[in-house]
Amino acid sequence: MNRLNQETKSEIRNVSNYRRPPAITHSESRKVNIAEINKTFDDMMPNTRNSEYNESMKLIARKKIIEKFKSYGLDVFEQHFTVNLNGTIMNGVNVIAVRAGKKRGKCGDRLLVIGAHYDTVKGTFGVEDNGSGVVGMFEIARILRFRKKSLKYTIMFVAFDLEEDGLIGSQLFVVNYLIPSEINRNVKFIGAFILEMVLVYNDSPNSQYLSPDIVRSSPRVVERINKTGNRGNFVAIWKRDFLDNDLWKLFNEAWDNVETPSKYNLYPFSAPFPLNASVDLIREYPTFIRSDHAPFWHLGNGKLLPALLITDMGFFREPSSNGYHNWGDNKTQLTSSNLQFLKHTVEVLVQVLNLI
């Protein structure tokens, strides 16, 4: 995670058009649906989303993200930012979509963030990393269209930019927007669920690897995985003990309450980080700060910012280990078993929204 200097600039722009969203058709599924998920992959995530590789492709992807959020009746904003990273000027745009709760703008509002980065490295289509997280987020937003009653809390969907350049978009969301514009104005922050590479399921023996710091941090979970034959058949949650327990309990309860019994395992990996953990301690467990949950954990400026990472473990699982950050991360990964796996994770998160 790159610490950003004083030359960083950030600006929020409202891009909502305040038009009535398209009417819900009778044919549209009111439940998490693989056909809808597959269609969203085709419509939204077909190409590289990297400014250095092709700025116009990334702009097209961002416009599609904005229009998709608008079609679900959400208020949409862009967070434009410019950073000087080791002498290199970089521009990025986070897309923020809001489903307002009944107390939005009033005393007693609560806020839940669901986020996923939409950018890619050069030389990849980014279907797994991280089209899968963005598509999962869209499906949750789509399901919310069918809720007629006002929510008791506000949901903020965030498509982060420049994750691949050091979690820049999520850092600036936390520091330049979330804390000053929400938390410091007495909005209670429930927490964040971050989706990062959530597509790949592999029930073959020895398809799952684990990094040394993960092994050190969670020996009991590692033992359970070893007993399965090291199969990549689970959803992983990265959390901190105590600080993220409320979010973990919600997710774990929702896992048990989904309509379809799961053949998948659910494993929590606990990072040994207290609030405002020292740099030296964080460096001992680098795997735990590889995605957009990390700024919530470490940039709270003394505030408790709960966040969970939801992941399939990314390149530690075959075949992602071979297709990570290259052209192998493509639509060949949209298999029936993988889409079912993603569908289940989305169903759990939808159930979480019912429990808050």
C-alpha cells in the first residue's frame, strides 16, 4: 500500500441524471441469477481497464459502470483524484453509488460500504481480477431494486480505481471522502465488505496454495484445508480479531441462512493486527494488505473502521495461479461451476443486508 503525499488532489462530482430508472420487467429475476451475472460479465467487463495500456477502453468501462448503477436507481458520484507517486502523476476516478436509507442526511444515519476495484494491470482482460468483484457488486445492487421499503441504513457501492497501483483509489476514498464527509458528520459506519477475486472454484486436490504469513496467522484454518487435500473449494474471509468480529458474525450467520445449502466451505483468516498496527508488524504479514480493505484497517486516523475482504484467495488457487495478471484471466473462467460459486457468495451478501 503506497502512502500518498501532500500533492494528492481529490474532487467529488455528481453524475446522477435523476431520471427514473427503467421499469422492472416481469421476466427479470428477483433472486440472484447466473444468467444475469453472465450477461453483466459480457456487457461490462470484456476488456483491459488500464489507463497506461488504453485510456479509452478504461473510460468506456467506467461509463458502463456509471450507467449500470443509474439503471438500478442509485445516486451516482465520481471521485476524481490526481496523485504524485514517486514523481509519476497519476489520475483516477472512483465511482460511488448510493442507495439512501430512510435517515440519509439526518441524525442516526448508518452506512455500509460494498466495494470492488474495477481497474486492471496491463496485459489482462481482468475477468477474475477483478471483474468478478465488480459483477458481484452489481448483482447485489440489482437485487436491491426489488425492495420497496426504505432501508434502515444507507448502502454505498464503490468501484475503486488504481488498486493495482498501490490501493490508491481506496485510500483516497477513506481519507478524502469517507472520514470527512460521512464519519466526521456523525454517520455511524457499519463497515465495509470488499470483493476481490471471487470467481474461481476448484475442488481438485492440491489446487490451493497458502502464503507463509497466512500459514503463520491462521494455523487452525490451514489444518482444516490440509485435511481436505488442499482443495480450492472455499470462500475466504480476511479479518482482524475483535475489530471485525461484528461483520464476520453477520457474514457467517448469512452463510448459514441462504436458501440453498452450500457445498462450499467458509474459512476466516485472521490478521494479527490491532488498531493502528505498527509498520513493522504489518510487514510481517504482507498478504493481508494486498487489497482494498487495507486502507479501512490502517488509515482510520484513530477511528475504528471495520472491513472484511471476501476472496477466493486469488493467485494462490489454480488455475488463477497461471492466469494472474496476464491474458489467461479471460472469459474461459466463466464456467458453470465458477459462476455457481460466485452466485453463492452474492446470495450470502444479499442475506447480510437482511440481517443488519
